[in-house]
Amino acid sequence: MSKAGDITMLQLISPMQLQRLAGETSYSRGVEYFDEGRVADVHLKGNCIHATVRGSRTYRVELSTEAGEISYSCTCPFFQDTTAFCKHCVATGLAFLHANEVDGGASMRKVQAQQETDMKDLEVYLKSQDKASLVSMLLDQTKDDDRL
């Protein structure tokens, strides 16, 4: 992903900017996804927004700043094929804006803190498992994760 720049995500992201990046069709679908509550786990880490979006599968989205521009990635097939700003990126951007309007981003910071705690607990748990159990868990996970 990208390095944090001097311009914050809040300064770069607006509904108009999302529409410009995505085009009308992807923007409209992204608005639907946001309105349907398909965006989860939105959190800001440094100058990078992370989220998961439920489509036909669950996809991971990252939006960040790079040289004063929005840099983005998504694990969906459309992005993988075209590298275009997809509906999942739009929905993530809208969820980020909404979180900042509602509570100034406090909910995102709370989610991030909880995820950091969860990761520590997960690490302790995984270290306590034997190799066969870990292999079994990983194989089960491959059914839901395109990256594995």
C-alpha cells in the first residue's frame, strides 16, 4: 500500500471524489452497498482506511493517500482484473465519511483498538495449537479467502 502523506483521507474523500474515481455505475452500486450495511470493520490506521465489504464474497478494501492522491486496493475480481475504483472502494469511502460525521471517527478508533487486542489473543491461541490443528484451520479458511 502507500506511505502516509501530508494530506489526510478526510481532506481527500468526498462523495463527489468517489463518484469521479468510480464512474456512475460503480458509484451507484457502492452507494447501495453502503446503504445496505455491507461495510464492516472500518478503521483508520495511520493514513490508511481498512474495511471489509460483503459482496458475493467478503472483500478487503484499503484506501490511503499517496502523493496527495487516493491510492486504493480491493480483493474483488473486478479490481484484480482492471485495478479500477470499484463499488467496494466507494462503499468503504462512504462508510468512512459517515463514521466521521456521526462521532468524529471515535467508533473507528474503538474498532482498531479492539482488533489489536483480538490479534494478541489470536496469537496466544494459535501458538498453543499443534501443527495438525493449524493446518486444518488454514485449509478451512481457504474456502472463504481468495488470497489463500
